Amino acid sequence: MPDGATPVLDVHNLKTVFRTRGGEVHAVNSVSFDLRPGELLGVVGESGSGKSVTMMSLIGLLPSPPAEVREGTVSFDGQDLLQTDPETLRNIRGGDIGFIFQDPMTSLNPVFTVGFQIMEPLKEHLGLRKAAARKRAAELLELVGIPDATRRLKDYPHQFSGGMRQRVMIAIALACDPKVLIADEPTTALDVTIQAQILELVKELRQKLGMAIVWITHDLGVIAGIADRVLVMYGGQVVEHAPVKGLFGNPQHPYTRMLLETVPSVRGERASRLQVIQGQPPILGAAPEACPFRDRCPQRFERCDRENPLRREIGQRHDVACFWDFNAGAPLNA
């Protein structure tokens, strides 16, 4: 994929707020990124960092109220999804943009057959008649590696294993040949062997179908094996963005560095005790006016308490939101 390719998805300054009885929660704060055709963008960060809320905000999957996308633009195929009418957005969602949810057991409807659930988007978005939709549904099950596909269309979700249910979810997301596939921690609930099979399947499908993918996860090991670029999120904002090799080879945000230190090593290069990030994620009761990571950061200094750093470019498609310069071993000049 050429660097100069036009993005299929371009997100700018996205802000999402939840209104609760205890006040507002600023879950997404000025998030910007793009996604190019055929690219896999990894989105990483601990629970509560804003990964899933960001992606659900893009395509109107958050309940409103309490959620409100307060600011930003989401450009897809020449239109701003945040300004699109609900009917058009429904046609895009599930059609041009597919979404794989984290838990296939709760995402699949237990009272309908798997075939019915795969056929629904085919009839809704592509206008296929029942016979054509059933034929296509069987092809999709075969595509994601489920044997005896035609017979298994009649089965219910509980008749599939966890890994097979996740394959069904992928089949549903791929039903209408989407340009963008958003996968929200799709392997978290699976054992390691099944996880490896799903990751290999995604690699094959990406190569075969050429779609762009956003892969949300807390597992940096997964990202290292499949991503082209990575967004690191903390406190509802992007703190570092880089090509995958640049992120692992030259991390420039203290949070990214500490995340990498929590990954187990099998090469005997580290002490046997795993590192942990001390402290708790920030309470997002207001838009951040200072660095959200400052209370947990070993590089903290006075400027961090009074300003929220903007993302600054430090290399080819590599930017970081931090006032500390690791290369110089000192704070940036104010």
C-alpha cells in the first residue's frame, strides 16, 4: 500500500462525552487518525483508555443519551458520518463498514440460526433473495474455515465452540464486502490456540479481500504480528502513533515504554518478575487540561501539571503527545 494513498477513513478531533447522574464523562478527547486501503491499524491501551468508545462513536453504535459525540469529523467515502442521516448510516454500518464485537456468545442472537443471522445483512444491504442469500452465507462460512457449511447454517450459536462462534461473527462482518472492518478485541475470550487460528484467518482474509482493518486490543503481542501502524491510547486520547516497527523499536511516550515492559519475554533478557504500571487510569470528569498520564509517569515535571501536550511529529508517520524528549534525556524547551 503506497504511503500517498487516499485514506478510506479520516477521523479528526473526535470528542465523545457521556452524561451521567454524577456529571459528564469525557471518554474521547480530540482523537485524530486515518486509515488507508488495505492497511491494518492497531489500537492499544489498557481498559478505559477509550479504544472501543472511539470506534463505536465513528459509526453511531453508542446509545444517545447518555452518549454524545460533541465534536469532530469522520470522513468516509466523501461524507462525514457524524452528519449523516440515520438511515444512510445504517446502510453504511454493516455494509461498507463491518464490526466484530468482543464476545460472540452475547453478540449472536441465541434464538436465531447462524444462517439466518448471516443472511440478514445480505438481504438488507445487498437486496439478495432468500436462495441467493443462503448460497452466499454458506460461501462465507467456508471462507472463514467452518466445514460442512451448508448444513451448519441450520445450527444455533450454542452448537458452535467459542472459536467457531467468532468465525461466524467474522463471516457476518464480511457479508457485504466492507471497505473497512473494525474488530473490537475479537480474540480476548478465546484460548491461545484458537486465538492464533483467528489471527491467521484475519491475515489470510486481509490478503485475499484487501480491506482496511482497525484492530482494537490490549495485547501488544498480537499487534506486533499483524499491524502496519499503531495508535496508543490513554485517558481518552492518542498519546503515540507510529508504524509498528517504530513503536516497538523506538517508543517515545512513557506510557508506551511502560506498556512494552509489561509484555513477557521468552528470550531471557529481562528479570523474571513482570513489570507493572503503578497507579490508576485518570477519572475523566472533565476535558484534560494537563497530561492525563502525569500521576503515573516517571518523567513527570512541572509543565506536565499545567498543559496537556499536543501530538508532535518525531519521525516518518511517528508522533507523540509528551513534553519529554527521550533521545535527549531531558524535557522539551517550553
